[in-house]
Amino acid sequence: MDTDTTVELQLLLRHPKSTDGYQVNRLIARCKPLDTNSTYCNLLQCLHFADTCMLAEDEEDGSLLGFISAYRKPSEPNTLFVWQVAIDKRARGEGLARTLLETILGSAACEGVTHVETTITADNAPSWALFESLARNRGKGQGGRHVLFDQQRHFNGNSSSEILYRIALG
């Protein structure tokens, strides 16, 4: 007898509050291979950058299932830099990351944003798929790529190089 069932999650998408910082930190820790920041860093993201960050929580049990941290670059305010995308394993493969990203881009805080940037390691297939999809659907051609943080020069060989991916929005 087949006992597999599909559970459709009911999600609430919203900007974070400072009190979400601890749960954001726990979500990121569950989403290997993402680098965990300090809880304090996540508290600040949820407070200072709340307008350009978005989370998804399960309406049934209140658990945090997704979070995107982003900010407008101080030196280029027309550019949204996406810092991290964390999706709990229960919500992967459902387009949640894209929905969160589109919600941020459609918010008042992103009025005037003409470019999206992020950094991605070469082996992070889910992130490449997300941002290449954004470039195909909303971009002006292919996104530009170059190494921003080098494995040896910036990480002393302890982390993979971070490739900057820049998308001009159409």
C-alpha cells in the first residue's frame, strides 16, 4: 500500500522583524552549505534591512521555511545585493526562493532597482538555477560573472571562490 501523501504548505510571506533573527539563524544553520552568521548579524538583518529581506513561515505551525537577506548597495542604490537564500528542506523544489525574490523586487523598497547582484560558489546548483531563471525572465540578456572573492586571496584556501553574478533587469 502506498502511503505517500503530498502536503501543501500554507505560507505567510512577510518582511522580518528583529524578533525573527534567532529563527533566521537556525534556518540558515539547517541549510548547508550556507555560511552561518552570528545570531547578532541576523538580528541586524531583520531590523536594519527588513524592507529588502523576506521570510516565509508555515501558517499552520509558525515555523520558518524560507528567508532571503538582501540590501541596496550604498555605493549603487539601484542595485539590490542578495546576500543569502535559505529554504528549509520541507519547502524546496516548490519555487519558494523565486517567489520570495520576486516579492522583494516588487516591494516599495526596491523601487528604482535596475540590477540584482549576488555571489555564488561554482558548485551551488540551486542558486545558479534561481538566478539564471531570474536573468532569463526579467533580465536584459545574460548576467555578468566574475570572481569577487577568491578562494586563496580572500579565504586563505578555506572556502570556495564566490562568483559575483550581476543581472540587469529589463
